[in-house]
Amino acid sequence: MASRLCYFFICLLFFSCNKSAIENEKEYSWETIRVTASAYNSVASQTDSDPHIAAWGDSLKPGMKYIAVSKDLLRKGLKHNTPVRIEGFKGLYLVKDRMHPKWKNKIDIYMGTDVKSAKLWGRKKVIIDYRTKALE
């Protein structure tokens, strides 16, 4: 009897979580744009005197999937913690940093302290998908 009751509660929890996740996903849509992408590192020469802290106060740690965005992209919906898929990269990246206002239609992909990899990446045009609140 106890095992049946336990099974019932596990199923109830599972199905209620999935239902709310599906309903929550309806609140969002994915946008696609083409941007220029470069890479950056947690080194003072590329940032400032505290290279491990991003613009909104987030800590940057090597291995984290973060990006910085130009100011014009913020206005397009790429705000703090927006999930982003980047052409040629696996997984989701989060917007955690802002770039200098001089840049337009540009992202910087965070590559920890690996300056060599960032230089090898260089600068490329890529397609990105990002999640925004759906219009009502």
C-alpha cells in the first residue's frame, strides 16, 4: 500500500511539473538574427581591473557558457540571462555581460582565460537564436 501511494505521488509530481513547463514555454518565442561574433577572456587587458565580474555583477568562471552583447541587441530582447543558441556551438549560452556602446550587432563569446582559443576563433558572422517573452 505504501509503495502504491509513493508511486502515485511521484507520478503526480512528474506530470504536474511537465504541464507547468509546457505552459511556461508558451509564454516565450525564439527569435533568429545574424550577428558578428568574437571572443573574450577574463583578463584585465580585455576588460577592466576586475575581469571576473560581468556588467550585471555576475561572476565569470572558465567553462561557463556566457556571452556579452552590444547595446543595440539589448533593445532587441537580448537582456540579462537571456538564453542563446549560437551557430557552431553546443548548448545554450546566457547573456551575462554588455559591450562598449561603440559596437553594433555584435556578441562576444566568453572563453575563460584561454586567450589562444579566443584568438583562433577570431571574428565571424553567425546565426543566433534567442528566447524572448511572447507578445500577448
